[in-house]
Amino acid sequence: MARGHQKIQAQQKNAKKQEDAKKGGSDQKAAALKALKHQCTVCKAMMPDPKTYKQHFQSRHPKSDLPAELVEVAA
């Protein structure tokens, strides 16, 4: 019964992997949220940098006035 032994080994390996993930392995969601620093004043969407924020604001909210922090940003 070689397959039975392989199955047990695979289950143990998966259990160890799950335990390591719970302990604080790489959390991609948290890292992605940390990178998003700028929040749109109109729709509250998050952007990583001022250039992206300005492009978002100009394309999604053309009728709204540009926030003061984005006036001098080069797009």
C-alpha cells in the first residue's frame, strides 16, 4: 500500500504548510494594502502614488475640482 503512505505524508506536509501560513507567513493582502497610501476624496478608492491618483481623479471625476495636493503632480 504505497499510496496510503504517500497520502499520509501529503496530509502531514499540507498540515505543516497551513500551520506556517497561520503563524505569520507572507500575507499578500496586508502587503498590498500597505502599499496603497492615497485615498480618493470622492469615491474613497485607494491608490499607490500621486500620479495614479491624479489620473484616476481626472478620468473618474472630471466634473469635480482637482484636490490641492494633485495640482502640481505631473501626470
